[in-house]
Amino acid sequence: MRMLALLSKNSETLPGRTGTARVDRDTRRLLERVGPGDIAVLDEMDLDQVTADRLVGAGVVAVVNTSPSISGRYPNIGPEVLVANGVLLLDTVSSDAFGRIKDGARVRIEGGVVYADRFTRKEPEVLVECLELDEEAVADRMCEARNGLAGHLESFAGDALEFIRAESSLLMDGIGVPDPDLDFNGRQVVVVGDGPGHAEDLKKLKPFIKEYAPIMVGVGRGAEAMRRAGYKPDLIVANPEDLAARTLTAGAELIVPADLTGRAEGLERVKELGIGAITFPCSGTPADLALLLAHHHGASLIVTAGAAASLEEFFDRGRRDSNPATFLTRLKVGESIMDATAVATLYRSRVSGAIISLLVLAALVVVIVAVLAAGHGSEVLAQAQEVLTRAEAWGREVLARPE
């Protein structure tokens, strides 16, 4: 016990950052396992903001990336998010990090080098040498990436044309859009994705959701966020492998994205759970599919939370999502789509009749008490009538205000 205590004391005095290594080439799977104090070892070319946000939220102290965190193809936001939140970011110099760093092992990072956190050796064991990306290095690389953005825009335009050629019938005429049991016609719809700030966006929409009772659509892990916020999804567009069984079996209709050949991931899980599902072949993202479906079936307003599509976000998600599809989808539904932040800013809920009734009742109680206490019935009752008349007029004025 004394030896263990001594080793623990020595580890606290060693320079650098020490933590448990969580190693996985599958970033999606890795993000489910990391926790406070961990060191994430991953393989992410052009680290994106969604991944960075989740790593920061998990409380990791360092990220070791076996691919360039900023390749220069486009100005991806993820590295800025990590370093701004005090997370150490390193790109490996050698390619054997997955062989050298064992999952679950204690490691220490100092001066751009990953060491085995062992105290029985006189000399520290070097596992991997890395290049540390501090704020200055990230800023320099981002500047270079922005300078090369024009070439990426040309490639983006070419991909958009290819998407139009391949899926113009879906985009323009809605051919192939599934027909769920839900009636979207004339309804407000809230689409919750798993993009940056989706939980905060959903929270902002609480007054809107309370008054309009819109159709709730969860996209990917946005369905989990919706459930955690106390809402029941009416429709889910996602790979079933990404969601918990209790979310999938809560009664929502399920749309499973498929590629253009009709192959869809996660159908085995659908069979295991004994639930129904409809496949939706399309090269767009699950969020694109949700927007196209709601718009095609006549939704009057589509509010997105965690599914924003600014220019930076287009390029930040370019590795794994179909940016041309996302761009063209928003052009298609442009007249009926709004971002959650805009809705929260513009929306003004009315003061409910119940609150007005309580105010009038409170005024009446005060007047009655005054009558009983003062003994001047006629004079005070006249004042009471005036108070009630004013309260009624005020209530009517509030209810007549535009939303």
C-alpha cells in the first residue's frame, strides 16, 4: 500500500498531462466511451466541430489524432474548439499510434511526446512522438485553409451538379419520398438533429412547442436529445444502430436512410426489436431526408434545431455528409424553413387566459378584504367595479396582440 501511495504521489508531480487512453479508429464508437480526464486517440482527417464539441463535453484532457487535424482542404472548426477549451491537441508524426498506445492504459503527454505512465522504469517509455497544435499553430493552418477555399468551392459546385443529375426527380418532384402515417399538411414541424448546440436550440423552442404542439422529428441522436428534454418523437430518421432501444420502441415512426441501391444499415436491429421501419434511398444526410419528407407532405413551417447550414458548417461536415445535397435541400424547402434561434427571437407567446383570470381574481380578493376591513361598502364597491373593468379591458388588449 505504501508503494502504491508513493507511485501515486510521484505521478502527480510529473510534468505534462496524464490520463487514461481511449483508443478507437471508429470515432462514433469512441465518443460513446470517453469521459472526464481521458486522452482520446482517434483517426479524424479535418477534425469537425461536432466531434470536437462532444470531446469537450466529455471532459477529455487531450486528443491524439493519427490524421491531420487540419489538412488545408477547407477551414474546419474542430481544432479551434478544442484548443479554445483547453484541450491539448496533437497530430502524430508516426503512423503506429494505434499499435503503440493500448486502450485503457495510463499515458502521459509532455512536450509533444506520449509516454507510458509507468513508474517502475528509470527512463520513461516513449510511445508516440507528435506535433502539438496550440492556438497559434491552429490559427496559422486555418489561415492557409481559408486561402485554399476557392478550389474547394469549385469542387463543391461540381458535386452539386452531379447530385442534381442523379436525383433531380427526388429533389424536384418528390419521387421516392416515403409516405408515413403522420399528416404533415398545414402543420408546424420541429426537426432536431445532433449538430452543435442542438440541446440549447431545443430548449429555446419550449414556448413555441407548448403553444403549437408541432410534429416532432428526431434526426440521428437528435431523437435521444428530444427524449431527454421530455418530448416524444413522432418520427425518427436515423440508423437504428445509433439509438437506444427505448427510443426506437417508444412509438415513433422510423425512417431508415439507405443508399441509392436501397441498402440500409441497421435493419437487423429493427427486426430484433420487432418494430416497423421505412427505408429512404437518397445520397443526402438524414437531416436532408427529414426536411424533404416534411416539405413534400405539406408542412407549413419547418423549424430546425441542431441542423444549421451556414457556409462554414457546410465545409466542416464535408467529410462525412453530402454537402451538395444539404445545400440543394435547403434551396428546395427555403420558403418554409427557419432555424430555432430565429424562431426563438421572433416568437412571442401570448399571456394565457388563466394568468389573466388569476390576476383579476387576486384584485377581487383584495377589494373584498378592503370592504370587510373598512366598513365603507358602497364607496369601496364602486372602486372594485372600476378595478375589475380596467382588468377586463387590459386582458382583452393582451389577447388581441399579434404573436
